[in-house]
Amino acid sequence: MSLTVLKEVFARFLQSRHIARHFRRRRLLLDTLPQSGKREVPAALSKILTEASASDAETLLKQLNSHRDGLSDVQAESIREEVGLNEIEHEKPLPWWTHLWHCYRNPFNLLLSLLAVISYLTEDIRAATVICLMVALSTILRFCQESKSNKAADALKAMVSNTATVMRRDLSEDAAPLFEEYYGAHLQVKPAQRIELRIKLLVPGDVILLSAGDMIPADCRVLTAKDLFVAQAAMTGESMPVEKFATQRTVNAVSPVELDNLIFMGTNVVSGSATAVVINTGRRTYFGMLASSLTATDRTPTSFQTGVNKVSWLLIRFMLVMSPLVLFINGFTKGDWMEAMLFALSIAVGLTPEMLPMIVTSTLAKGAVFLSRKKVIVKRLDAIQNFGAMDVLCTDKTGTLTQDKIFLARHIDIWGDESDSVLEMAYLNSYYQTGLKNLLDVAVLEHTEMRRQLNPAKNYRKVDEIPFDFTRRRMSVVVSEREDHHELICKGAVEEILSVCSQVRHGKNTEPLTPALLSDIRAVTAQLNEEGLRVVAVAAKELPPRKETYGLADEANLVLIGYVAFLDPPKESTAPALKALAEHGVAVKVLTGDNELVTAKICNEVGLPQLGTLLGGEIEGMSDAELSRAVEERNVFAKLTPAHKERIVRLLRANGHVVGFMGDGINDAPALRRADIGISVDTAVDIAKEAADIILLEKSLMVLEEGVLEGRRTFANMLKYIKMTASSNFGNVFSVLTASVFLPFLPMLPMQLLMQNLLYDISQIAIPLDHVDDELLRKPQRWQPEDIGRFMLFFGPISSIFDLTTFALMWFVFGANTPKTQTLFQSGWFIVGLLTQTLIVHMIRTPKLPFIQSTAALPLLLTTGIIMAIGIFLPMGPLAHYFKLQSLPPLYFVFLPLILMGYMGLTQLMKSWYRRRFGWQ
């Protein structure tokens, strides 16, 4: 047997001895905890977390069968088999039967189901059957559309899953001593490696490395920390970041989230760095336990959901008022209360917009599938409509408007001359920093000749690090080249570096930083900025080797060495994308942490007119009222902190705008969350992708225009259904009320009315696939429930005019004016009612002249045409007797086109007047 095989056998034998038993016990303990349904975490979990906090690091690692260098692949796989994937319940796809139930349980379907039960109990089996068909049609279509959309989204999400940096050690490390004892041979053990692992594959015992911008992927105990600040708002509601340490410092902590050395899934690193060991994963985490006890009612409705709900309740209230009115009028005038009740139930069914959930879901799903083909991930379907409603897009500059690759263009001293020593210092700083390595660090580290020249692994030793944060806007590392001194190397924004410098390097000498010299320095950096270069200052100072831990106070009295200047070119697609957005009514505002000169250069290159620039320092001194006015007047905001960006977005929303925000950095996360629609890119940090509603997988920004247009198409098609339903329902009820007063019989039997509604519903299935006129895509569109009510009042009575014309025709011309001839009357109105309801789809789908200036999509033409043909066939064919209809005389079909043409002509005239008076959405 070879040494390699023996090594594998020994390692696997040792890994399997304790791991399975330990994690099986923990899984059983947490999985059998009762769920109270309240926002609380069971005492058993709190005990596990508290004990982990109280244990020293080595003891905890031993309990978790782990090591400072992490787990081996074999260990991790064994644990994963016991505890499962690191996923919480709401992240898992719903079983098909649960999904089907969710598609069914909307207010309209529940109301129709109640009406079906009433019909069945009153022995109106036909009516109950038709109502059940309507419910099934709505539910199944919605289920199919959502399933299709989810599959498309899941396929893309698999391409953009977040990862964690995990330590992995050689599985033979534990086997080596035993192997040597038995065989007298030495096993070569590979050093531990850092790997990027998908978050869902993490297991308890994994040792992870964290830096600014990382999501905390599980409940963890901190092993080492350097200026680690964590945002715990998702857990505690506390807006300020909390500092975490490797040891527990708070004596009187009440809950696990108050413990200094524990960090939790659902939070994120704001600044600093750390290593931590995973304690619990998935639904056994603190966040997972909370999530399992929450219900859908805990979620705040979006503006889109609020708009749909308002329209829905408008139509439901109309139904609740009109149905009893129909019941009492027919009951008193006809004397047959049972028949009147069935007729009123049929009216209630007709007034229920049961297809609205299906239409909304289908249009949104169609938009999601369309965008998925453009490599755009839609994390929340509602975001598509917000895309269309967006009238202001705020965007970060670096990595969004500019390329996601930055080039180091120059490394110069304070006078602007090339300097290798500046590059050396910048390289050491970027090489040794363990925090958030941004594009600037990547550009510096690409100078591999520096690595060969400096050989940092051999010639330098890292002593400590002072991580970057967005207040200081700089970071430092402390290295030791010779053990007789330490060197602090600091790089960051020019003004922030100058604020901690007292001297400058001139050749091999140092000089005091005088006001005159400061003015010259600013002139040099301003010239670089005007050339479109991002300037980062580099400073340093020597320190005696008296300590191994450094802090912010050590960043003082530095010597300014020079600058590294970076070229940050705009994406080729930025200029045409911004132009296209402007043409479609979307104002673009740039919100950046960079300085105003570089920002101005980029704006000029991408063709964005500058209406005024506002700096972060000026914003600090402005009240909300003053800033609210300023954000309307200006479109470039520079030198911003994350709080500034979030405040600008919040005030734009307060001014009535639908605001999108596009960013990719940790400093963009607050603004992404605050915006109506957050847009990020695949290369963004974890927290930015988590906060976004839309993620772009392609580098081209032209997809923004396509997203806006698709959002507007989605909204326009939803609005078509609502307008059609509202106006036709109002007209039908008005006609029914009038007929009920004067006719000695019902104008249409309940079964006929239900069949008419079912056919009308089928005719609208293709609305999500319809074309939308270009002029309706030029401006942002929003929900306006009051406009729906007005539209209903103006267009509803038009159909009533021609209904009453049909009544008169059947009464006077064809003599259908007695209970014996009521079947003829009902057949005549059945056809006219169905055909006018179906034609309204084509009349209201566009403000233009239908069929001539604007033609519906082929699927809609086919469905409406087929339904109209079926509507004529039912009274004239062999099924007429089943529905209590009868054939109509040939003369009827002479009048029928005249009625339909009159209806279309009057509707077109009303459209022209209404458009001039109120506009057209």
C-alpha cells in the first residue's frame, strides 16, 4: 500500500471518530425546539452561544473538532452531512403544493370560492362549476407563470452566489503522528490554504476570514479582531455599528447579541478585519430561529403592492355596494327572491377582478424572464414595476459608470516627478493590508516587479494594521524591515492624509509642511485630478520597535512621500446609456466619494451635463429642508460618506420621486436599501449585492434602458386590465340596474352571466404579451388609484348606452318583451355584452386608433377573436339549450355590426377628449 493511500485511510479514520456524534447531538437539540411563533430565540440556543462566548478559543475549537487553521475537506463534508446546508427557511424554494396554495389564496379567489359554495348549496350546480373553472384558471395560470419566472431567476442566481473566505487544512495533519508511530515514516503536511467557499456550504467549525464589506455568513465566535465594527441593525435595530473583540468585555450582557465576541448571520462588517469560527449554521442560527417565527405580516408592503391593493379594494368596495342593490331591486320588482339572489351572486362574480393577481404576476414574470435573457437578476418581482416608475437614478461613479478595472498610471513624489520609492511604499501597504482590497489595491499589486524587488515575504514582517474606514478615508500597515525599527505606511485620500502629515520628503531629506508647500501640493494634485486621474496620497514614519499593537493615535506627524495616480476610464456603454435614460424621462445624479475634479472629468467624458456640484462638507451643514431643495437643483455630489448618500436618496423620495440607486461598494449599501430600487453588479461586495433588488451580470449599462422600458411595459399592461375591468364592470352594473327596474324578467340568467364572465376572463389571458405604444414608454408611470375611478365614470356609461340600445332593439323590433320570450332577449344581450366587453380590450389598450394606428399583439388578437366567435356560436349552436339561449333571427346580425361600430366610434371620441383633458397613462 502506498504512503499516499495510507495517509488517506488514516486521515479519514480519525475524522469520523467524534464529528458525527457531536453534531448529531447538537442538531437534534436545536431541531426539536418548540416554535412559539413569537420573535424570540429558544433558551437552548442562547445557552450554546453564551457558552461559546465564555470558552477560551482553544477549548471552543476543540469542542467543535476544529483547529486554528480550520477544517479539512473531509471534516467539513462529514459535518455537512449531519447539519445540512447553511440556508434558512425563507431562502429555500417552496414545495409545489405550498406554492399552488399561495397562488390561490388571494381575496378574489376566496370570495369566488365562497360564491361557488353558496351556488352549490342552492343547487345551482352549473353556476358553481363555472365559478370553480374561473378560480382554477386564475390560480393555475399564476402558478405556471411564477414557476417559469422562478426557474429563470434561480438559474441566474446560481451564477452570483456570495462566498466566504475559509481556512482549509491538509486532512493528514491529525494522522501524521499516528502514521509515524506505526510506520516510522514522516508524512508531508501541506500548509493551510485560504479558499473562497459558497456561503451555503459553510459548517460549524469552519474558520473564516472577514474584512470590510463582508456579510457575516453564520453565527460565529471571534478568534482575532482588528478594529472590527459590525452593523447589527438587522438583529437589534441599532443603527450605529458595534465594535467586536476576540474576548468578552461586557459583564452585564442580557442577550447573546450583546456579547462582544459573537457575530451573527444577517449582519455585516463595516470596517476592520477578523478571523472567526462558525458555531451554528442555517436555521439553527440566531437569525434563522427568528426568521422561522416570523410571518408574512411582518413585511412592510412596497409602494407597488400598496398601489395594487388600493385598486383591488376600490373594485371590491364597488362590488359590495352594487350586489346588494341588484338583489333588492330584482327581489322587489320580480318577487322571486331566490332567483334575485342567484342573479346578485352572478353580478358579484362579474364585478370581482379575479384575473388581476394572474395578470399582475404574469406581466411581472414576463418582465423577469425578459431581463434574465439580458443577464439581469431580478431578486424581487415588484422591482420591475419600480424600474418603470423610476424618474431619478442616483449612481456611484467607480465600478458603475467607470470600468471595473483601474490602471495605475503614475507614481510620483510631491513635485510630480516619477518616484519608485512611492510605488514601493504603496505596494507594501496594499500587500499587507487584510481589509477590503478595492480596485486601487488590485492595480498596485499588479506591479509584480515590486514583489520580486522587495520580496516582502523574506525581507519584511508585518507588525500590525489600522484598517480603512469611511470617516478617516485612509488605512495603515506597520512593517518591520529590520528589527531595529518599525515603519508605519499610510495611504488614502489626499486631504485626509495631509491632515495627519507634518513633514514632506524632498529627495532624501525631509522638510516641514508649510502653508506655501501645502498650496503647491494641492496645485499638483488638482492638476492630476483635472486630467481625470484619481490621486491617493502615501505617507510614512519610522517608529521604535517598542510595541506590537498600533491604533488611530499613531497616525500622526507623518511624512508625505508622494502619490499614486490611477486612471479610471468610463465604460463604453455609459454615455449611450445615460443619453437613453434622459430621453425616457430619467434624471441621472452622480453620488461619489471621489473628489469633484475627477468626477467633473468623468461627467464630461460620458456626456452628463453638470447642473451644479455639492460636496459632502457642505451637506454636513445643511438642514433637511435646505438639502431637499439642493438635490432638485444639482446633479453631481462629491466627497460623500455612506450617510450622505443615504440622506440624499431619502430626501429625493420625500420630494415625491421614485428613486433608483446603482452602486457596488460597502459605502453604497445604505443608499441601496433606502432607494425604491437598488441596482448592483456581479463584482460588487457581498453587502451591496445583498441590499440590491436588481443585479447586473453584464458590464454593459444599456441594460438599464431595457429594464426601464420593460418596467413600463409591465405597468402599462397591468393598467390595461384594470381600466378594462373597471369601466366594463361599471357599465354592466348600470345596465343591469336600469333593466331590473323596467323589465318583467331578468335581463340575463345567472348561468349566462357567469359564462359570459368566464369567456371574458379567457380573452384577457394574453394581455401580458401585448405590445405597448412607444409614447407610453417615454415617461415614468405610477399607480394613481384616483385616475382609475375617474376613468371608470367616463368610459363605463358608454357600454351602458349600447346595452340600452340593445334592450330597445330586442323589446321593440324583435318583440322579446314578455317572460315567454325572455330567452330571445337574453340571447341578444349575451352576444352584444360579450362582444363589447371583448372589444374594449382593443379600444382601451391604446390612446390611438385601434387596428389602424396601433394593433394588438398576435396572441391577444387570437384570444379575443376566438372568444367573440364562441360568444356568437353558443346561442346559435347545439349548446344553446344547455345555457337557456336560442338562435337569433338574421335581422339581428344586421344591427349587430352597427351597434359595435357605434360603440367603438363613441369610445374613440371619448378617448380623444379624455386624453386632452386628463392625459393617458
